[in-house]
Amino acid sequence: MSRSSLAATLPLALLTAVGPLAAQSSLQSELLLTRAERTEFRETTRYDEVMDLAERLATLSPRIHLTTFGYTMEGRPLPLLVVGAPDATAEAVKATGKTRIYLQGDIHAGEVCGKEALLILLRRIASGEYTSWTDS
């Protein structure tokens, strides 16, 4: 989804809130909350919702780049979000010379806490928090 097509679907306050000085509450629009947050942590974010949220965050923030790193047994792409490089290619990440840290959540169906935490962290990164984390 392009930034222009996304602009037609999101409230203006949300689109203007992705700069470094953005207020966290502005990014907590219903569109950027996880299913867990929307249901007071009674439910977990499903695959299609994870993919939608990953796409939205990558579209809204120039700091986040979405790619994949393989496929599930059902043939669905496994999302990989890259932060701290100019794009999501292995070459771009390596060329930064930075230490690389890999975080993975939800390897098995019952291990949902890491997935929810990573989605919330990515939203906070998109809002401009933790900018120094990618300095080195």
C-alpha cells in the first residue's frame, strides 16, 4: 500500500503523528493497536492482523522496512521488519556496519506474548521513540 493510498484511509492526526516528536497517544489509534490491546489482552493478534499492522507501520515510518524471511507450512510469508538500515535488504543492513540484533516472537502457536510485545515496540519506534537504539 502506498503512502498516498494509506493517507486516504487513515485519520490526518495519525499521519502527522509519525515524526520524532509524535505523541504516543496519537499513534494508538484503533488502526495501530494490536488485537490484544483492543480486547484487554483476552485475545491475541492473528496472522492477517499482524501482516496488516506490519504494513501500516512500515508505510507510516521511514525507520521501519518490511520484508519476509521465509514461509509458513501453509505457504504464508513470515514478516521481517528491519529497523536501523536504509532498507530491508541484507546488503543494506550489512553495509551499516552496525551490530545486528534479531528479535523473534511467536515461534509456536501458544507463545503469543513476544509477538504482542514486538508489535507494540514497533509502534513505539514508528512514533519516534528509541531513536538512539539504532545509532550503532
